[in-house]
Amino acid sequence: MKTKLFILFSIISIGLFVSDIKANPNGKNIFTSKGCAACHQPAVDSVGPSLKNISSAYKGNLGQLIDFLKGNGKPLLEKGKFAGQYDSVMKLQLNQIKNLPAKDLKDLAQFILSH
């Protein structure tokens, strides 16, 4: 029984990972290579809000999310118990990505919104 559950879970996990790659491989690559995954998990809030919650907050507002990624906007989500640490870490992260080419910023935002 445990083996069957493990296999089922593995298949579902691989499917979700592949669907993320199909949705926007460049956005996912930027997300992982720039260290965003250290604080933002797909469905669970950790140091930063989950991709699911970010996607929900920015639904229909791709431009607003891109502006935030450029460092030109305020976040639409509460930062919770890690607010002070999160602000300083996020500022460093935004400095790494805000000058990416427009296409890369759009790909990153679309990847985030795909959750």
C-alpha cells in the first residue's frame, strides 16, 4: 500500500513539475536561478508568501506584478512574522532581478501567476 501511494505521489509531483516547465520554462529557470525558491514555495507560505497566494493577489494584474519585480511597487500581500527579515532579503532579491530584460521579467511574472 505504501509503495502504491509513493508511486502515485511521485507521478503527481512529476506531472506538476512538468506542467510548470511547459507553462513557462524561462520563468521557472529565472525563479530557481535567482534564488526565489528559497523563500517562496508553490503552495505553502514560508519566509515569503506562497506562489499560490502571490498568484491570487495579482490575478489579472501582470503589469502590477512586473512593476513590483522592477522594484517600483509595494507588495499586495502581508509579510507576516518575518516582515523585517523579509523586507531586507526581498530588497536584495529585487536588486538582482529588476534590471532583467523586459521579456525575462514578463516570463518570471507569468510563471508566478501560473500557480
